[in-house]
Amino acid sequence: MKCLILLLFIGLSSAQFNSNTRAGRTTIVHLFEWRWDDIAAECERYLGPNGFGGVQVSPVNDHIVLQNPWRPWYERYQPISYKLCSRSGNEQQFRNMVTRCNNVGVYIYVDAIINHMCGGGGGTGTHSSCGSYFNANAKDFPSVPYSEWDFNDAKCRTGSGEIENYNDAYQVRDCRLVGLLDLALEKEYVRGRIVDFMNNLISIGVAGFRIDAAKHMWPGDMKAILDRLNNLNTSWFAGGTRPFIFQEVIDLGGEGISVNEYTGLGRVTEFKYGAKLGHVIRKWDGERLSYLRNWGEGWGFMASNRALVFVDNHDNQRGHGAGGASILTFFDARIYKMGVGFMLAHPYGFARIMSSYRWTRNFVNGKDVNDWIGPPAHADGTTKNVPINADSTCGDGWVCEHRWRQIKNMAIFRNVVDGQAFSNWWDNGSNQVAFGRGNRGFIVFNNDDWQLDVTLSTGLPAGTYCDVISGQKEGSRCTGRQISVASNGTARFQISNNDEDPFAAIHVDARL
Ligand SMILES: *[C@@H]1O[C@H](CO)[C@@H](O)[C@H](O)[C@H]1NC(C)=O
Ligand SMILES: *[C@@H]1O[C@H](CO)[C@@H](O)[C@H](O)[C@H]1NC(C)=O
Ligand SMILES: *[C@@H]1O[C@H](CO)[C@@H](O)[C@H](O)[C@H]1NC(C)=O
């Protein structure tokens, strides 16, 4: 029966819903603002060897260069053309990265900005990452080319030309989002420019796309574009493979637009996931870990095989987007690791790990006024490389959450338990919980303010296992705690609320 259900799910998660990651690789990591040369090196030296399935890269195309504020991260969300030169590198560097990552089985997912061009107040000149001339006031982008006829302003019915009411689906799709020039995607000409851009990336070898601001585009226009995308490049992918599509749709409920309008086109970002998980782990609003027993659809989320899940993303880790202060980030490292650990152990959704750079937060009336700060950069604005320290952490302000032992080991855990059922749930009615994944892995959390000391059925074969949170298996020994599973599958867990990381995880590939 379980096998049958499993087969059905694999059958459903076909075409554009399939991540295209190699068999046995189950996560992607967003290397936010990394340079192409650094990503290529990271695929070869770290992501490939540690079983990561792919990288979501920052926008690849020509974008505006802003000086006030100085080189903010969001300049890359303001396209000037579809040429492939960006703050992360030029076209040759991009092609080199795709080839090198693909060759070690780590695939590239491009953040595609197709809803809009730069802000209407972007001025005129050649201040773009490719040095392309444009005139934002005249809506003239000769390097595409787009002219004023290719934008939506005539259709927008608000006085300001901006989205004023998110309950009005017409405004959300036809008006300007924070001043950005909104493309008229019903026009055959505009669709053609976008399809050419995306098919060029497919030809180079990318495996799929994050569709930025999907909520601000009509699903019918998106479908017309997505249907015209080519199959993936057969140098690396089986013939007939469709690009993986995951769409950014922020829907926390109660607005005019629902994720259900988009789940037929590809996967959709499940923003409720990180917002709710943040509440539970922070124990806000009376939430408890024991309530996670029916996590997933039971919490009102979309179907698992339609969801792209994440604890935080590049927007909501700095207060943009959705979820507010509940969102867990590297700034709260101890509970962040628990949140990411829970996500990677739990079968719901396709998981994306965030990898960030550090900035100095400055809260004024509850808002971080430094939310715009761009990546670590030299005085001339070029993005810094990512130096790797002797202990495998990153320098120069790059956080590299994906290299944290606990997160890297849980990415491996997810690969090891792939396809196994959610099993052996236990909770103490409060914030101590545990669950397994069939007979392959088991995880225990103590988010209460007292010791956990309990013997649990793990479902695992007898043996001595290395906890992959406090350490890992190295050769024939554990660098952290050891857990003994008895012949009847039970194991005693002792986790202090004062432990550096108050959770433990074991899996069959970390057995002595
Ligand atoms: C696929 O990639 C290879 C290697 O980069 C390239 O030579 C080839 O032209 C690409 N195929 C298509 C159909 O674009
Ligand atoms: C939680 O777990 C501990 C043992 O791990 C137990 O002593 C306690 O009573 C449990 N229940 C609650 C509601 O705290
Ligand atoms: C399982 O085995 C352990 C160790 O031999 C024993 O202490 C425990 O009582 C057993 N539990 C069950 C449910 O049989």
C-alpha cells in the first residue's frame, strides 16, 4: 500500500514540477549574490561532494546599477535587457559555471525577472551592468528592444499607477509594483522576447527557473510563455525533460490572489511554511512543536508535490516579502538550525536552503533601515569573492549557512531518507518531539526549557549511530554523541535544553 502511494506521487511530480535534481539529491541552495566563478568552485569542491542537488542563482541578466542607496541587492531585480552580464559576472563566466556545476551533478536554477523592467524613476543613461543605454522615463530599452507600447500603464486603473489594493487582482497584475515598469505580457512581441531569453538559458544548460513576482502576472500569460520553453539540454538531461518551474507567489491567505491559480503551471513558493515554523519554534501565539504532528497540508498548505519550501528567503530574511519578525534567520543561529533541521527531516515539499551574506541591522520603529544593503563589495562596487577559511567556514561577510555542519548534515539526511514515509512520531504534548523516516533516519528536538530523557522507537536497525548534529561520522568514529539503537529499534535520547544545539539526528549512512 505504501509503495503504491509512493508510486502515485512520483507519477504526479512530473514535468515542470520535477526539480530535475540527480537521483538521490533532494535540496537546492540559494547562493544569494555569489559570483559565477565562486559558484563554479563551490559546486566542485563542496556542493557536489556533499550531495546538494542544485543552486538557485541571483538574476543573470543586465540590470540597473544604483548609487543611491549604494549598490543595493535589489538592483538585480530591475532588468535593463536580457544580455547575460550582471553583478555576478559576464556571459562567459556564466556559461563556464553552468558547465562545471552540471558536470558534477549540481544543477543551476535561474531567478527570472520577467514581470517588469527597472523602476519608472530609473533615469536615463548607461548605468546598467552591461553598460546598455536605456531611458526609464520614456520606457525605452533599446537593447531588448522594448518601447512604451510594451508596458501596462494604460491598463492600470489606479490614480497613482501603482498597486494600491492587493484585494484587486487587476491592480496586482496590471499596475506597477513598487514603481517597477510593468511589462504587457499579453503581447505576442513581449512574450517572444522573454521566451528567447529563457530558451537561451536552457540551451546553455540550466535546469529550471524561479519565476520572480509571479503573483503580479496573469496565469494565462505565464502559461503562454512557459509552454514555449524548450526541453532541457540533452548534454546533461534526458530527452524530453521540461525545465523545473517554481513561482514566487506570496499568499498567506486573505488576499485577492491565491496560490491555487498557479499550482497548475509549476511549483509555488509556500510562504506559510517559514512564517508558521518561525511562530512554532519561537513559541509565539501559544504554538508548540507538538502541534507539528500534522505539518504540511494539515496546516492549510498547498499539496506537497506543488510546494517549494524554505525557512527564509532573500526577501523575508530582511523584513521584505512575508512573515515579518517570525521568520528564522542566521541572526538567530541556534533556533535557525532547528528550523532548517526540521524542514530537511520532514517529507513535505521540495526544499531550498538559504545561503546569505551578513549585514548590520539597524531597527528604527521595528523596521531594519539597512534592509537594502548589497553583498560584500569592494570600494568600486564589485562583489567580493567568497574566501573559504581553514575550518571550512566562509570569510569576508559571507555566512554560508549551507556549510554549517548541522545544515550540511541534514541535507545529507534528506537524501538518505528520500522516499521514506513520515513515521514513529512522538511528542510530550509540549516542545519535545521526534519522528522518523521509515527505517532510514530519526530526529529528536528539545525546545522545552528542561531536559529531555526518553526512550523512543526509531524504526532503525540495531547499531551504534553518530548524531549528525553534535558531530558526524568520520572514519570509524563519531565526532559528536553516539546513539545506540537496540534490536527492537528503541534508543534512549538525552538532550539538554542547554546543549549548543538541542536536537539530535541519526541515519543509516552514519552508523558505525
Ligand atoms: C547543449 O550544450 C552544449 C554544451 O554547451 C552545446 O554545445 C549545445 O549547443 C547545447 N544544445 C542546445 C540544443 O542548445
Ligand atoms: C515533556 O517531556 C518531559 C520528559 O521528556 C516530561 O517530564 C514532561 O512532563 C512532558 N510534558 C510536558 C507537558 O511538559
Ligand atoms: C527494547 O529493548 C530495550 C533494550 O534491550 C529494552 O530495555 C526495552 O524494554 C525494549 N522495549 C520494548 C518495547 O520491547
